[in-house]
Amino acid sequence: MESLADVLAAQRRAEDALGSAAMLRPALAQLAVVDDLVRQVYGSLRPALVHVAQQWAQFAAWLYRDVGDVAGARACCAQALEWAAELGDRTMTATVLVERSYMAAEAGEVGLMIGLARAAQRDKRAAADQRALAAGLEARGYAMAGDGAAAERKLGDAEELVAVMDDGPRDRRAWSYWMTPAFFQNVAGFTCGYLAAADPRWHARAVDLLAARPETSQAALWAPAANLTHLAFAHARAGEVEPACSTTLAASRAVRRTGSVRHAATLGRIHADLQARWPGDARVAELAEALR
């Protein structure tokens, strides 16, 4: 069990350096081995094995989602949730609900997104970091629906949970090592970006949250890709053509290194929005060529 946990930790760190596309096949190969063990092992070893297995399924779900394979992500989420239910692991249950909320957000399913995010916050015995992320996703759902007041309220809830998430080591899990204050600033900044078109104060807030570079400990490949993509989105929503184009271009270079299909899709939507609103702008035309 310890060796399996070590291999999983190494694969997570490798994904930080190489990106999700590079690590999907190795992770799935290991998950197949672990799944076969879970089908056979019983007795005193089983809880430790299932504990590792649920983490591998959750990791594979993330990799699938990042490369744009929704069916694969859903299947791995279901497997992780089944194993979490066997263990009664409330934090992994919340983690899977958060993952599914992300998937709903990326599909534009706002009602489902909010519902799953609220479900992930329901059990107060789950780790505070996962509940903080769920509160941030709920806030984003309200922002996507144009409800600034509700988004503001849930952003406040998320901040309160972030403030207490380091109260004790038992409240942090191995699969949440990347949840730093900088990461939660990025989550909040993306939410503010959705409201940037309605009020310049939301745009200013988004820029303030997203302009900081990721912490050294947060320097995974996906961190600058997410940061720049969300910043470009906020500029575009606010109608700031020059920073939107330049930031999208910078984001495209970071996203290319990660192999993240979902961030690439966001950049494509940003450009399509800019092109629709400013069809004759030379900067937008140049961006199209660069993205191609």
C-alpha cells in the first residue's frame, strides 16, 4: 500500500511538470492494476487499498477532464465515489462532487453546477479546503447567471473556509496539496471575471486577484496557464481589447505546454467573443493567426 501511494504521489508531481496529456496513459495503467486488486482483496488490508484506489480514480478523472474527455472523467468520478462510499470518506465524496461541478461549469450547466457545489459543502466533516473550493464554484455559478449579490455572498463563505483550512494536518489530504492561497485567489478572480461586463469594479477586482504570479510551491505547469486564461477572460468580458489580446496570446503559450484542452477551449471562446464584438480590429485578427 505504501509503494502504491508513493507511485501515485510521483505521478501527481510528474503531471505538475509535464502536463495532463503526458500523464493520462501512465495513470490509467496504474489505475487498472489497482482496480484489479480491489476486486480481489478483502480483510484488514482492504481499507488501505481502497483509500489509495479512490485517489487514483480521482486523479484519473482530473486528467481526463483536462484533456477534454468528459466520458472518461465521468466514469472515473463514479468509480472514486463508489470507493469513497465504501470507506465513508466524506472529503473524497466532496472532492468528487467538486470535480463534477467543474464539469457542469465547463458544459454551461449552471443549475447542475450550483447544485453539486452546494452538495459538496453540506457535510461539515469534509475537509475545509474542498468545501472552500465548492463555495467558490457556487459563487461562479451565480456569477455565470448574472447574480452578483449571491456571488459576493458565496465568495465571502469561500474566504472564511480558506482562512481555517490550515488549522490542522488532519484537515488536509494528499490530493489537495496544490490548494494554496494563490490557487483560491485564481478561483475567486475567475468568478469576478464573469461579472466584469456588468460593473468595472468587478473587472478591477478580477485583475487584482489574477495579476499576481503563482507561488513557487504552486509552480505547476497548469498554474500560469489557468491564471493567464482567467485574466484574459476578465479583460475580454470588460471590453478591454488590448490587454485581452496580449494576455490571451501569453496564455496560449502556457496552455500549449500543458496540453489542457479545456483551457484551450476557453481561449477559443475568448477570441470568438472578441471577433464578434470587434470584427475589424487588427489586434483581434493577429490573435487569430497566433492561436491558429
